[in-house]
Amino acid sequence: MVETRVNAPGGRKFRVDLQVLGPILALVLLIVIGTILNPDFLAARNITNVLSRSAFIGIIAVGMTFVITAGGLDLSVGSMTAFIAGLMILLMNALIPALGAGWTIIAIGMGAGVIIGALLGAANGLLITRMGIEAFIVTLGSMVIFRSLVTWLANGGTISLNFALGDIYEPVYYGGPFGLRWPILVFAVVALLGEITMRHTAFGRHCAAIGSNPQVARYSAVHVERVRLMTYVLLGLLVGLASVLYVPRLGSASNTTGLLWELETIAAVIIGGTLLKGGFGRVWGTVVGVMILGLIDNILNLTDLVSPYLNGAIQGVIIILAVVLQRARKSTR
């Protein structure tokens, strides 16, 4: 953590935490730049669209914060989203002859999506904690498996939700109270609960302890494998929740669904100040990181300064710079 002492009136000194202020200042700077480049940047419709699209990444990124804080990593979240969405759509379509198109089928599909996500997260977690396989290897393998399964289920094409169900399900993404869409509200609730959990519960403290030094955590009576497993279950559950909110947006799933989401979630977590090697996590910082990435994408779409096709490259550069800055901070302590 980098701190700067500033003289205040009366000779007093206070500390400015640059690690805390950095992401916030970057977010403010992006808002100013976006406003200057395009007068419609702060329009209610544009802000709503940015927040709605960012909500999917944000919900998953909250779970990723716990995984990385505990010293783990998950590269499969984008492919997992596609696989869960595909299974949800197939299940709901298959139930129409028996139950008819209605909210009963949608509720079953939504519940199945969350449960499947938790089970897939548990599968990753068990391979990592019980089998002792590196998280990078396990999640890289599951990333390929999930993406291949979606391609197989779609026969190389697209899995589409029945039109009648799509019309009923659509308000879950486009609707919401007080002019706010449901994904935005769900993201806000998940972020709030995540911050409380990270800061004020034993689970959050144990994640940080394990990420900092798992051996010392064991000596402190922390169930290291159990806590790590629970971080992957939590992440999978939140991937399922994001999938539930994503399906009504397009009403379909394919092998391109959730593409590069793992890059965006990891980037958001690291930009927000969570240490890539574990030991320290900040959910509110992750939320700021999600907003930064969302605004960058939006500015690229609204202007012709840089091709929007370079968004992935920009995110990759941001991840590298964030890690470099983390190491620089560590060396100055």
C-alpha cells in the first residue's frame, strides 16, 4: 500500500492512500473524458445500458474476488455462463409440452441455472482442493470443456429460447422498478452482500488469511480446503445468477456467449485493488473496476478514437499494468 503524507491547515498531517484513490480517480477521469468526447455519454439511456451490460461481469467479479483473495483463479467463468445458459434454454423448451409456456417453466429454469452453476463451481473446487491440481490447469481445462459442450449441444449453431417463453422472460432483463433494470439492482445487492461478507465475517477473513499464507492459516485452525472449495461454489452460484439474468437479453446461447468474460472479471478484480497472488481483497474496488471497464468499452463504441475490436487488447494491457503497479507498491513497502 502506497501512502502519501499531506500537510493540512494547522500543521496536521493526514495520509492519502493512493491504492484506494487510484481506481476512483481513474473512474472519474473516464467520466470526464466520455462527457467531453460525446454529449450523450451521460444520457440516462446510455448510463442504463452501460450498467446493465456491466452487471453480468460485476456479479461474477464479486465471486472472483473471493476466489483470488484466497489464492485461487478461475478461467472458466465465461464458458460456464454459456454452458449454463444453453442448459437452461434446453430445459425450459423441453418443459413446454408438459407445463405450457408460463412463469412456472421460467422459475424452474432460473432455479436450475443457479443450482447448475453452484455444482459446476463445486466440481472445479473439488478438483483443486481434493485432487491437489493447480487452479490454472483445472479451470483452463473446464473452460475448454464447457465451451465444447455448448458447441455440441447447439450443433455448431445457436440454442434459442421458445418465442412464447422469450416474451414472458424478457422483463427479467429489460424491466425493473424505478426505471432501474433488474440486473443493475441484483448487482448492487450482490456487491453490498459481498463487501459485508469480505469485511465483517469469518469467511472473508479466512479467505484473506489463506491467500496470504495457507500454512499459517492451518495453524490458526482455518479449514483451508473447505474455505477454498466454498469460494469456487460461491463463484459458480454467481455465474449461474448472471446466466439467469443474461438469457432473457438475447434469448439464446452459443459458443460465443460469455466470450472473454473471464478476462473482464479478472481485470475488474485486479484493477479494484485485490492482490492477484491473494491475501487481500476489496469488493467495492471490484465494483469500481467493473465500472471502469464498462466505461472504456462504451467510450470506444461512442467514438472513433480506437476500434472497439481492440477492447480485449486494452483490457489485457490494463491487467498487466495493474499487476505491475501492485508489485511496485509491494517493493516500496
